[in-house]
Amino acid sequence: MEQHAGPASSDPKWCWHPVDANRPSVSGDLAKVFRNESVKAPGVFGRDKPADAAALLAREAIQNAWDAALEAREPLPPEARLPFEIRFRFVTATEDRRDRLVGALGLGELAERVAAAGDRPTLGLDDEDCLSALAEGGDLRLVEISETAGGGMYGPWEGKKSKLWLALCSSGYTNKPIGGGGSYGYGKAGLIRASAIRQVVAYTCHEARADDRGVTRRLLGMTYWGDHSVDGRDFTGLAHFGRSDDDGRILPWENDDADRVAIELGLARRDPEVPEQRGTTMLVTDPTVAADDLNRAVDRYWWPALMETDLQFHVEIEDESSGGVSLSCCQAFSRRAGVG
């Protein structure tokens, strides 16, 4: 396990996974499987069509969150079921706030890694992104995707038992029941494609469970790059932002440590004792998706749920660069459809 490339860091954030002939390996560039995938829009659906990255994020990220919320609701009587909301907040970090996030997310380390690897296309990166512009000190853009009453990604950190592991670390596994929504493999790809630097952080909170004693919150980040070489060593391109042990295992931060790191990243702390706060917050760095494009995609793929008030299903998009204006997708669709 290698923690950084380039000059030594006093507080390395990312652990890189080497290619090991004694262990199964997969390239970290998981999004390439879907890189040329387009979202079909025949006939009138081709009019005002959102970009594929926005469509994939809207369709799959919301579906995964909604599936978790439905699972949490199922054992409850109707009067005890809480309204579900997922909020996409586009954040522009400037000056001190930007510097804190650059440090907390280890973006300097990632920029050094790009320079050490020396080939952006091999890593799955474009020529320009927030890492290439890091030295210039410009603004940093992020998208925070936060659920209310989403249920959280529960399960002990033991492979398929963990919904967090399935969401961020697995390839080709699923534990969704037959009939569950979403497209196989697309949920992770939607998040990865939404980040120009292929970086996703998840902070999740769930109720106490007998099979996961003592743990109610976890936080883990992943970077999904192509396999590459640094200093003569081969790496899968996967790197994790969390704890690790001498065996190089991926280990998320848990409970108070997860809360601490979440706060360092500017995320609101979640309390497992408050049902509304159970759920997941995703942080996507350097988004490739625009807020207005995402809004069109949400309206297109989710309008039946948005218009059905009995579902208690709500999507909100907020863009700080537009003066912090929040847009309820349900209300926006109603206006365009001439309803209300």
C-alpha cells in the first residue's frame, strides 16, 4: 500500500492500491465501462435533452437513495413514514474555505500523483480539471448530495453485507431485490462520471443494528483512476480516503471519527437517534454536471414521482453560484406542465 506520490506529506490522505499477483485486481477506472454509453431520447424526448452525465446522475443516484428510503419505510405503518428528500447543492468554495477543502480532501496529493503518473488519458482524466488548476488558486466546485430520511448504507464492514462497500468499492456485485429500480452497475458510474477527477466521498448514518454493533456512521472516499505506474510500481488506480491497516485493507472512518472528518469536509453531522437524519451525504469534487442540466434530467426521469404527493418524494437543487437559489424540481415541472 502506497499513501502518496511525489514529495513526502506530513498527513497523507489517500492510500493507493498496488497491482498484486497474489490478489485479484481490477482497474480503478470503473466509469470507462459506461464512458461511451448514451441515454436514449427518441422522438420528442430529444428536445431539450440533458447531457448524458446529468441524466445518469439524476436517474441512478436518486434511484439508489429512493430504494434505500423505501426499504426503511417498509416495516413502518403509513403514519410513521417520513417524507423523503434528496438535495443536490452545488457549492463554490473560495479563498480560505477552498484552501481548507483542498487540504481536507488531499487534492494536493492527487495533483502530485497525476504529475508522477505523467499520462492523464491513462488515468481517465481530461487535460484540464481542478487538479491541473490547483496551483492557480481558483475556486473549487463541488456537489453535495444529501438525503433526508434515506435510511443509510448499513451493514458490517464485511464485503456484501455492507451497503457502503457495495456502493463504493465493489464491481459486479449487487444485493438489490428482484424488481428494484436502477440499472445494474450504473449507480457508481453515475457518481464517478459526475466528477472531473473521478472522486467520491460518502458519509452515511443508519439506526443501530444487531449485526453491526456499536457502529451507526461511516465515512469513506474513493478515487477511481486507470491503472498506472509510479516509480516503477504498478497500481490499480483505486485509492481510498479512510483508515488502513498493515494488510492494506480499505477501512472507513466510523462514528465520532466519521463525524469529525465529515465536519472537516463542510458536511453537516448526522445523528442516528433522529430518524430524519438517517441517510447518506455524497460529496462529488469538480462536477461535470451543471445545475440547470441536472434539473431538466430530474424532471424528465422523475416527474411521475415528483407529481405524486402521496409518495412524499421531493428533489431539490441549489446552486450557490446563482445566489443560493433553491429550485424544487416538483414545482419547476408543475410550472412547465401548466399544473397549479
